[in-house]
Amino acid sequence: MTAYLNAVASAVPDHDIHAAFIGWARTRVAPDTLRLFDRMAARAGIGHRWSVLPRIGDAGSPVGPGGFYAEGMPGTASRMAIYAEEAPRLAIAAIAALADRIALDGITHLVVASCTGFVAPGIDQIVAQAIGLPPQVERLLIGFMGCYAAVAALRSARHIVRSDPDARVLVLTVELSTLHLQDAHAIEPLLAMLQFGDGAAAGLVTADPAGFALDTPFATTLPDSAELIRWAITDTGFAMHLSGAVPGRIAEALAEPEFAAAATGGRAPATIDGWAVHAGGRSILDAVENALHLAPDALDDSRAVLAANGNMSSATLMFVLERLLAGPRVENGVALAFGPGLAAEGFAFQSAA
């Protein structure tokens, strides 16, 4: 039995906060590192990042006068109150966009991935009720896995369909990364925060032969790398640690044939004609491209998602798959994402016959 990702649709808020964040960050870095910060920000490959935080007056920015962060760092409770309202709202917008592309009748399972907030009843329950799913729909909530959680969500949907050919699985990823701005002055955490934005994506996985056939999933972990990507739950939100050493560590690992094979499901990079690589940052995409000796345009879809939205944690990979589904036929595709661990997870895929 083959499971298919029939369609994907995405949604972002309408508040672009990227330029405002750069302006705020420039006031915080030490004068002797300002030039380095400006150079790294310009080279980030990001043009826009979107936030659920509201515009305030003429400034419009969460860090401007009257904004969410104007008076310092809000507590985690304040941030989670916004998550409880805005995460379901953005998720429902993505589902509505998906419903414009494919019929969503007869949903039997709902799989939700999110790592930027907690609420109970969960957003899976909130969303299910809001879109009118019957109470017997089975739900799975995947939390705090980070950027590769979309792989876990799609992998779970694949397992469900392979065990029940009549299953119709709605897969949802939603992340509100901009709720977790931290009181940082060092250049490394500011550059890490510069990567992240808010977004949601929804997909339908069934046994109907349309879209992408989901093939064998794979997973591996880089040894001695657990400290490179971390989330810490603090009294002022979730503090992300994204080491500047991550791209080099990924490139180093992918240069090893054994790890490269594990990170591509055993497929030779030269045979892969569709790359859905999580757009974790320009330097991470460069590391994958260079280490695997890919063509200069191999990661164009990932780079386009990064430029338009930044890194939206688990939702990002779904945005890339959405672009690939709208593009040319893929005979031998690989989806790949990196996250805390430092782990690499993915799956093979190909266009339906």
C-alpha cells in the first residue's frame, strides 16, 4: 500500500517584521560587532518574516512603541495566551487554503506538529472543533521536535494510511516563532533570532494516487552534537540556541559517505531530481549543497521559501513541498530536515504515476 501527499497549502500572517527586527538588533550589538552583524544579516537570504503580533500605531513593530516587546520581555504566560489564540487561527487559514485545492470531506485522522507553544485542550482539539471535524476523528499532536517535526507528521500519516487504506489524514504544522524574542545582546543569538518567522501549512495524505507518493522514511543523528540546537523553556518564553557551528557540522557529517547515505535514505545525490530541504538558513542550505555536490539550482525551492518567510520551524518543509508539488514531475525526490539532536530526518518521494 502506498500513501500519497495529495496536496499542500500554506498561510502566513500579514505583518512583516523582518526589517523592524534588524533595526532593533542593531541597537543591541556591541559597536565592534555591528559591521559583522550587518554583513551576516545582508547575507541571510531572507527578505521577509511574518508575525502574528499586531501592528501598533505608525511604528507597526512588536519592538516599537506600544508593541508586545516595547517594555521588555513579556512572561511565558503572556506569550502562551497569544499562542492559544493565534496558532489555531493561522492553522485554520492554512486548512482553508488547502480546501480550495482539494476536497477535505471524510477526514479520519488529524496529525498536528508544533513546537512554539503549549495549550490544553490542544490546538488539535481546538482546530478539529473549529473546522467541524466529527469527534471520532483520531488526533495526534507532535510537540517540541523542532524543525524536523514535519517529517514526523508526514511519516505518521504514511503509517496510518498504509495500515488503513480508507484513512484520510489531515496533516498540519503551525509555528509562532516570533513569540519567543529574547533579551539578547550577543551576536550569535541575535543572528539566530533573525532567522525565524511564523507560518502554518496543511496537507492531505491518503491512498489516492495523486501528488507525491511517500516512500521510505529515514532518520539519523550526528554524534557529539546535542548542544548545537536547543530550546529552553524560560520565564520569558522559549529560548532558542542555534550555534553558528551547525552548518559546518552538517557539512562535515555529509562529507562522510555513511552519514550522507543515512541522510538521503541511501540514495545517491546525483540521482535525486527533487530536493525538499528544510530552509533552516542560507548557510545550512549552502552546507547541504556543497557537501553533496548538488547543482546550483537544486535547492531553489528551499531558498525561495527562506527568502519569502524565513525559517518557520516545522512548517518550513511543508512550504517547500508545496512549491515542489506545483513544479515539474519528480521521479526521485528526497525531503530532509535538521533539528535538535543534532538529528537529520527525512523521506523519499516521487510524483504519482
